Amino acid sequence: MQDPYNPRASLSPAGFDLPHILTVNANYELPMGKGKRFSGGNHAVDYILGNWQVNGILTVRSGQRYSVTHNDGDRAGTGNAGWAGYEQTNLVGDPNKGSCLDPANPTAPPVPVHTQSCWFNTSAFESPAPGTFGTLRPDGFQAQRYWNLDFSLFRGFPIFGEGRKLEFRAEAFNLFNTVIFGTPSGDISNSNGFGKVTATANGARVFQFGLRFMF
């Protein structure tokens, strides 16, 4: 908490709080081939069309929480100068509306909010006055909503002998190569980085191939 004499002012969700999480896992064996619903009536055709399986894992969740803090010195005069991020800022506007100006290039056109270089309206926050605490509560904001789809395609090749099968696997992690922004810099004293996103919450698409012999 930033003010030990007013702990209620620091009541807030936990930094790891994710209010909504949905995970759907699906596996489906295509009904084609010998002995299946759709059969070509030909051994070669059934062998080619049969033994395919598709799988998917869809994950959707709320964005990661973050705080907007003042980290430049001991603003409140409590002696906690070495505890970075303990003091919150003041909210003076709507962080979800407006735009940002680039302090390194003031003549550049404003950047709209919810973009990589301006996730929130930086003008909506101000540092607390010397000797005071910020009015915001910790972890009061959320980064971009997260979603991801992993997909795989399996193909089984029955081998002579009971219970033997060679399985080919093609797997794609983050199938659509979606970019999900990580948490922005919430340090108001960082004039060049405040409100900017410098990392992602997920990784780039990865393909993986493999063979498995089952007996």
C-alpha cells in the first residue's frame, strides 16, 4: 500500500486477476474412409481419405492488469524512495479517449489511443503534488484482451499387425499469428516511454511437425 494510514485507498484487484478466462479444446476425427460414414468404396481412396483428425485449443481471457505510477523519487516524502512503483498517480481525465503527443517530436501528429505507441491517453494522468499520495488504486487498468488458437492436423497410417500405427502430426501454435500487446509502461516519470507498449503478451506463430510410431 502507498499510504499506511489509509489502507482502504489501496484496495484493488490483484495484479494477476483475470476476471474472464475461457478455454475450449476440440478433437474431431473426420468420418471418411473404410468403415466410416463416408466411404469411397475403393481401398486406395479410403486409405487416402481415412484416418485424419483435426484438433484445436482456443483460449480467450481478460487483459493483464497494470498500474499507473510515479517512480521518480520519494514524491510523498515517506522514505520509500527505493521502492519503485509504490506511489500511484492522479486521474484527471478519460484514459480511453483522446490521443498522445510524442515528447521527442512535438510537431508530429497525435497518435490515437489503444495503439502500440499510445495505449492510453497520457494526458489523463498527472503526478501527485509533493507531500501527497496519488488518488488512483493499484492495478486499476487492463491491457489488451488476449486470445489464441492452436491447431493441429493428425494423419494415421495403419501398419500391418494389430495395434500398430504411424502417426504424422502438423501443429500450429498461434495459428493466425495474432499480435497481442503486453502491458504498457505505466511510469508517468518515463517521459519517452509512458503509455507505450514495448512487448507482446504472446509469441509469433510456430509450426511443428512430427512422426509417432504406436505399437
